Amino acid sequence: MKLVRTFLALALVAGLAFAQTVDYFSFTTDQAHVDELEALIEVFEAQNPGITIEYTTAPFGDYFTRLQTDFAAGSPPDVFELNFENLATFASRGVLAPLDDLLGTDGRDVFYPAALDAFAYDGTQYALPITFSTVVLFYNQDLFDAAGVAYPTDAWTWDDVMAAAEAINDPANRVWGIYQPVQFWEFYKVAQAAGGGLQVAPTIAIDTPENLAALEYLVGKIEAGVMPTDAELSGVANEDLFANGQLGMLVSGIWMFDRFAQSSFDWDIAVEPGGARQATHFFSNAAAIAASSPEREAAWKWVEFLAASPEVAAARIESAWELPALSLDNADALAPYLARPQPANREAVFASLAFAVNPPVVDRQPELQDIVNQELEAARLGSKTPAQALADAQRRVEALLAD
Amino acid sequence: MYERGARRWLTLALFLGPSLIGLALFLVGPIVASLALAFTSWDLLTPPRWVGARNFVRLADDPEFWTALRHTLQFLAGYLPLVMTTGLLVAVALNGRIVGRAFFRAVYFLPVVASWVAVALVWKWLLNPAFGLVNFLLAQVGVAGPAWLFDPTWAMFSVVLTSVWKDTGFVMVVLLAGLQGIPREYYEASAIDGAGPAQQLRFVTVPLLMPALFFALSISLINSFQVFDQVYVMTGGGPAGATTVLVERIVRQAFSFSRMGYAAAMSWVLFVLIFVVTIAFSRAQKRFA
């Protein structure tokens, strides 16, 4: 009896010595994607006996606070999600494990180059992109047909957008021509499309004629009455408005495909029209390893699996939310995505990548975004003119970064 | 029977220990730590760095801080007179012999014990410009209601309105207790001297109610310096920064911008501000009540 007990104790100790637990922290919280994550963890654990993945999630709004608190407490997760805007904050503090040696030069080829480069800081790779998404112009074909307007093409410009929006607009029946958010993420992109940009280095150039044209385009849709005001929206999400058939056009992300697929009207997408030039979003989320993680080897296997395994790529394409950030040469993996019926013009997702631009990134990113958002909101609500808002943003960002 | 010596101390320690340990760990400890943090720069990712008084110097010419202070004072200026007036009127009304007195007292006190998050969410709906009850009722009498929380000029007023609605019951209860302490004879005597209800309120009720009024006023004053929950849930400091208040800025600096040292400095400035105002206020109370 005693022998059995000793044996069991020994087995337990041995088991603990070999079993590795990797803590994974993610900001993807909705149930469909948590289910997907659990299924992927099962696949990974079957392929890698001895490694256990324990995941936790937090909504995006709380995620970075929780993550930084974990670091402050000295117990960060081994692997965690990061996005482009927050990479610099973490990488510059030396809390991320460098990945170059683990990745090797061959390992780089499987990724979409811009996505991989986005997660390098000072020439060192600190995270691997696990998803990417873009923003496109969604349009309600039924409303276009009813107004007798031709569908958007890749050759469209802002003038075409405004003309179509005015033809479709019917605010008395709570139908509007278009919705395009007026906030930080839209603005840095539209500013580049206007030939400017939200430049923060080497000099701060926010209050420029090009950026003014960009903001006037964004706010002009409200002034022309073809886009609902905040009061008209009254807290209704713009995506819901589109899904209800109340918007002719919507500038939004490809992660909405699944949601809009349930709509009762026909819709499609186009590459986002430009002004002086075309500019589109390129959003990418990545997985990084904490520099202090004792399980770096197991953590790397999990990161590699999340970023580049065929199982994960297939699952992401199946769920039609965000795409794996793999090289476009990998046509076989993407074929099932393109083959799906709605929206018909799925090529626009990839065509958009040709015009992808990046947001400005500074060490004090959350404050930069807060300032820019406040000024854009003032312009959107009409409490400041676009020129005033940009002048104030310029002054406040200068003060922030001089500090 | 009192126990003596070590035994007595042991008994005391056993009874007080649990709550004192909690108090020390979760209240006194963090308060002392925040004072030390106020002199550091700490981003949570790297160890705190001693910066001396720099956080306080920076605070002095941080326009965001002064804007938040101005908004806090705007809230105070709207909230204090309104909540005291409504609280007093309700207390006087419910002190008289009216039908369903206990019921109304409970109803007016109900919002006080309700959670701020729930109250703020309900009011967000009531004040919704397109679908809200308030603008619907205004439309019935031919008034086009404002956009409330979506309009920078109306947002702070909306927050004040909601706060007054929630806290009227608190002021009412304090003043009711005070009213119960005023002898009936004073009212009878003043009635014989020819005083009407308004004059009785002015010359009997209010002077004798002074201690209760000062108590309700000082608690409300401190609460309005610390206004946060309703702002956080209803506006998040918006629209376009029209309702940023001090505590909201502290939370944002700490938990959105990861500037723990700066946030700690701000909270100590707020503490000193409340401390000074409260001292000045209790001096005034000694003179008037």
C-alpha cells in the first residue's frame, strides 16, 4: 500500500515536471470566437502532448489595463494578443521576448510581409501577426436600385460617394445615404487619402490644408444631411442601421460579413473610394511572448500555431471574421474564402491591401488617440469648425509630445 | 465587568482585528502608497521612477486638469442648490399629515439605494433624443427637446438632473430627521402671531433646521467634488470632452493612459481641495448654526 502511494506521488511529481502550462490572454470575447479558440486549443494540445493552454479573455476596452496590471504584479501571461498601436509601448519597455531567432529567415516567408513588418520594433520581431482585416465600402444594392444609382466601382472617388448618398438619402423615413465614422481610425486614413496624413514625427503636422480637406469631407456628409447626426443615431450602432436597411453605404470592416449575411436585402462591397489618392485600413492582431515567461519554448509553439498553422488558417476562413495574416501566395488556403457567395466582390478585400496605410504610433498612444478623438467629436457635433478642431488638435498633440 | 491587562488587549485585538486588518490592507495601505506614488513616474510595465514634485508642477499647467476642475465646479453649482431645494421641499411636504406618507418617503428614498450604474443606464434611455420618454413627453406639449447627452451644451445639465433625481431622497431623509426635532409649539405660536406657511418655512423651519441643512450640504458638497459614476456611465466624459470631471480624469490617467504617478498626484490635489473646502465650511457652520 505504501509502495503504491509512493509510486503515485512520484508519478505526480514527474508529471508536473514535464507538463507545461502556457497562459494565453486574448481580447476576443464574443462566444462564437471563444468556441473557436477552445476548438483550436484542443487541436494544439493533441499535436503537442505535455503542453496545456489556459486562456483568459477580457473585452478590448479593459484588455490593456488588465495586461499592464499583470505585468506590474510580476505575473504576465506567457502569450498575449497585441495590436499595432500598442506594440511600441510594450516593446520599448523591454517586456517582450525577441522572436527573430525562433522565427528564422525561412519562417518569415509564410506571412503577409506588411503584417509581419508591423510587429517589428527597432529592427527586432516582437510578435507574430495572427489575423488581419481591412475596411471596405459596404453598399445596399436594393437602395441603390431604388434610387437608380449605378453600383460603386473601384474607380469611384469621394464625389461619386456624395452624389450616390444624396440620391439615396431619405431622412424622413430614417434612411440615410451613408455612414462613415468620424474618429481617430477613420481620420488617419482619410487624411492620407486626401494627400495629407496624421503626421507626428519628425515634426507634428496635423493642422494642414490636406487634413482640413479630409475632415471637411468627413463632417460634410453630416452637414449635407446624408449621414445621421449623433442625436439622430441616438445610440443605435451604425452597423445595426446598415443591417436594418437604413443606410445606402457604410464604411466598415470585413469582420461584419457574417453579421450582414443575415440581412433581408442584397449588398456587396467595393474598395474604399479615395480623394486625392486611395487609402485603406490594414488592421492586424498579433501574439507576443512575455520576456519573463519561463515557458518560452512551449509559448513559441503556441504562437507559431496561432499565426501560421493550416488548422488555424482554415478555422479563420471558415468563421469569416478576420483572415489569417499569411502570404497571398498561399492561394489554396484563401480559395474557400473567395468562393463564398456573399459579398460577391470578395476580391475587394485583397485589392484593398494595395492601398493600406498605417496609423501614427507614439509612445503615448492612448493619449494621442484621446486628444484626436475629442477634437474630431467636437467637429462632428458642430461645436467646433473643422479648422478650429485641427488647430486645437495640433496644439494639444504638440504639448503632449513635448512633455 | 472589564477585563484587565494583556487579556483585555487580546480580547480587543480579536474583535477589532479582522476589520482593522482589512482597513489597513485595502484602505490605509493604498492611501499611503498613493502619496509615495505621486512623486514617481510609473507606467506599470517598468518599475516606478522617483521624479520629485514634477507631477504637481505639470498639473499646474495641464489644461485638461483645469478644464476638469471647471466642469466639476459647474456640476457643483448646478447640483448643490437644486438637490438642497428639492430635498427640502419634499421633506417639508412629507413631514405634514398627508395620505400615503410612509409610501412616498420610501419611494423618494428608493433611488438613493439603487446602484448608480442602473440609474445612469435608465436615465440614458429616458433622455435618448430619438426614442426617449422625456423628449416624447416634451413633444406632446409642442416642445422640441434637446439632444441631452449628445449635445455638449446640455450634457452636464443632464448629469446634474439625474444626480438631483437620485440624491433628493438622501437630503430628504436627513432633513426629515431634523424636522421631527422641531417642537410643534413653535408653529402654533407663530400661527397665532399671524405667520402663513411661507413665513413659517422662512422664520421657523429653516433656522431650526440649520444643523441638518449643514450636514446634508457638506455631504453633498464632498460628493459633488467626487462626482464620477454617473459621468462614467452616461457620457464617459463626452461629448467632445464636455463632461470631463476630476475623478474621471484620475481614472483615465491611471487606467487608460497608464500614468499612475500623475493620477496619484491628481488624487492628492483633489483630497487637499476637498479637505480645505470642508474645513472652511465647518468654520462657517459654527458661525451660522
